[in-house]
Amino acid sequence: MDSERFIDRVATMHASWVERRYLRHIAADHTFEPQFELLRRLHEWAIGAVTDMCEVFGGGLLVEVYPSAPGELDRGVRVVVGGSYSLGFSLIESYDPRQPHWRVTAAARLPGGANDVAVKPHRQVGMWTRREFEDALLTLLAAYERDRSE
């Protein structure tokens, strides 16, 4: 029998929608401050994800987040798995003669890859959410596991 209480499920659902509405709001604003807030959120999620991966893999997997502290966050976040698989998020300014236009971009790099590969949230979602971030990180982790098996 499932021991999770209904009130806990309701609270989780409500919190996820509050976060989603907030993210939709900041993702739609392409000035520096909201986009930097999105990058800060991605950094928080990265710290949590690395903690979770270390708990599952123990000492058998090297996983790191750069920068390691939020106060050092400049314009980028990078999660590195196994020393050479990485998922990075950067805050870039695009040229728009009418006003500054900032956005968060993402790219993955695999061993032997000459170039970064652009990573985007699913088109149906259209923005970075915790779920989209975790899916991108799981894809990177799956590539690491697949390469270890070959």
C-alpha cells in the first residue's frame, strides 16, 4: 500500500505549478536580471542533481558542478560527469537594436566530440524547467553509462 499521504501529493503538485508559473514569467523576459535568475535556478538544480547522483553512484562516479558556489556564478553553469561528459548553460546577449536581449543557452560535450552540441527543452515545454534540466542531465548520464559498457 502506498504510504504517501494525499496532502503531501497535493502540496507537491501545487509547488510544481507555482514554480512552473514563475519560470514561465522569468523565461519570457529577456532582460539580464530574469535570465540571470533562470541561470541561478539551473545552478541550484545542478547542485541538487549532483548530490543525488553521488548518493546513487557513491564514490564510483566523479560528478562536479562549476562554479561550486552560487556567489561565483558569472554567466555559466557546467555539470561534468566522469571527467569528460559535460552539460553547460550560459547566459548570452543577442544583438537587438531596440533593446538588450539576453537568453540562457545549453550545450553538451562528449569525449571525442570536437564541438558542443546544442541542447534545448522539448518544444512542447519551450522553457527550462526542473524536469527539462533533469532530462538533459539523464541523457548525458546515459551516454556516460553506454560508453562505459562498450
